[in-house]
Amino acid sequence: ALRRSVREATITIPGAPLALAARLIEREGFEAAYLSGAALSAGVFGVPDIGIVSLDQLVEQTRVMVAATSLPLIVDADTGFGGPDAVAECVRKLEEAGAAAIQLEDQRWPKRCGHLPGKELIDTPEMAEKLSAARAACRDPDTVIIGRSDARGVTDLDDCLARLAAYREAGADWLFPEGLTSRDEFARVGREFGSDDGPPLLANMTEFGKSPLISVTDLADMGFAAVLFPVTLLRLAMKAMEVGLGILADEGTQESLLDLMQTRQELYDLLDYDPAQPEAHLKDHRLS
């Protein structure tokens, strides 16, 4: 489904900071959801995105997200938790957990947010070997391996483009240039790789970073097949909670906030839950 969707049109992929958000993403008609490393680290564990979350924790969260919806889930696996053998294990576990696509990046561990300074890169052949191991580890040929390069924020765009070409040859199905700094740079990447017979290109429209915020329509015109909004929902939710806590502290009641809340019935509708028939829900949705 994920491969088919990007052949038909450029798709918008919101990040799901929790399983309930994944259900909302599906209900609103998006074609895929994203399990962001940054949103997982901050939203679930309350830690920065520097490689603290373990593979087992990532696998468990993948299972939770996949169980919540029928959408294809793209999973941010950071650096793959080690060398080629570790990457192969990572891919096998995430694929078994239900990931439709697995994203790997060329930073040196411990990694940093792709829009922050101070990143370090592994050599291109080393990353190519990791991507080749990832592709070989896939039991399902439809599983998408995404090769991300952070070179733009460390060396330059030319190095980023050269790395993406090498990652394509190594077996990456999609290419992800991180941290581009202008519309012209997005357009140049699109010219290099965005042909109909080229690998699908993934753009990251994260807020407050190095990249300009470009519309999905414009990115489609530039040759990108998919656009990530990895932390948008988490940032919206956290700001709403901050405002709500302030009003609760000042007023001593949540009454003025009721119109901004999801109602009990809206929550039950999203969960496909009928309180009058709890046994049916237990039968259909029992978690493993």
C-alpha cells in the first residue's frame, strides 16, 4: 500500500506521538503514519533524541502503533543500533512488528537531531554496507528501506547528493536528504533524483529547523514523493496542554476549556467503542 500510494501522488505523512493520534491520522484520510525518533524519545520517554531509546523499546512502540490502525507505518530507526549485523537484526525485528518502512541515517552514534549542529557522519561505504544489510534482511520484498543522509548539515549539498546516489545503489528504496536549507536545495535534489523511474524522495517539513516550510503541492512539483511532518502533532498537543494547565492553575476549573476538548463520545467514536457492548471490543481488540 505504501509503495502504491507514492506512485499515485505525493503523500503527506504526519508523525504519530501516540497510538490514539495514529487512529486520528487514519480517520482523517492520510495514507501513512510516521513513528518519529524525536517524538518517541520526548513524548513517550521524556528524553532528548540522542539515541537513548533502545531497539526493544522501539519495537514495542511499533507493535502498539501497528495494532492501532491499518495504515502503513514508517519507523525511524536512527542509525540502526550498530553496524551491518545490528542493522539486520533491527530490520528483522521491526519488520516482524509490522513496520512498512524503516528509515536509517548516516550519522555517527550518538546521533543528534538532524537540524542541530555538531553532527558527525560515518563514511559513505560504511553506510552503504548498512543499507545493503538492511535490504538483505527484509523477509518481505515490499518492506521499504529509507536511506537518509545528514551530510548537508556537516559537509555540503554535493556530498549529500553523492551519498544519496551511493545509498540508492546499495539498496535504499527511498532517499531522504535531511536538513536542506532552501527551496533551491530541495529543487536541486528533485532534479537529481525525482524522475518517474528514480527512487521516491522524502522531504522533512519539521518546524523550527534549518529547512523552509514548503507546501506539499510545491514539493510534489519539485519531484518529492512523500512529505514528513514528524513532530507537528506532538508540538500542538504539548502547547495545548501547557495553556490548559495555566488556565487550570489560574481559574481552578477546566470549565472554560470544555469547547477545546475532545468529548467523551468523540473519544469513544475514535476508539470504535460502544460502552453498551464491551465484550465485543475485548474480542476484536485484545492486545497481545
